[in-house]
Amino acid sequence: MRLIIREYLSADGRNHFREWLDSLAVSVKARMQARVFHFEMGNLGYHKSLGGGVWEARIMFGPGYRIYFGKEGRSIILLLLGGDKSSQAGDIRKARILWKEYLGGTRHGTAD
């Protein structure tokens, strides 16, 4: 089943996922984009719930890259942000804040 993938725009207009993705080297960015494509095809790969509706997908490459997302219904994945093992604790906190903001009715937007 194909999934709809969106990138969350926070209350301050930032796209935290895109900012992270654009900060990566071209070859690493391509691998992350491939992983998002797999999401779209319905293959989430290794991922786990972090509680509160936030999920973490691990990419077994480099410094332990992660993509943080929320699920809306059965067909929409909302990309919140990305990071790696070194920033994991802070990234999880930020992902939870962004997800709560989204659910709290301050859904400022999504980007395709």
C-alpha cells in the first residue's frame, strides 16, 4: 500500500526535516531520500515507537542516522526531523514537541 508522505512545517514556519536533509552531504542525502521513498512504498524498514505517537526509523549507515515521524491514520506519514545517534536525545524531545504542536490544532502546514 502506498503511503502519503508530508514534511511538517512548524508554528514558526520551519521545516525541520528539510533543514536537516539539506545539511547532509549529497551522497548521504540521497540515501535518506531513498529511505523516504521506501516509506512511500509502504516499507518503513526498521522503526520503533517512541511513545506519544512519535516513531523513529533507524538507517544502518554512518553515525546511525534517524528519521523521526508521526502517523496520521493509516496512510499518511508526517516527517518531523532527522538526526543521528549523537543528537538522538535532543531529537526525540524536539520530535515530541513538533508532534504535539501538530496534534494540538496548530497544524501550520505540511510540505510535499
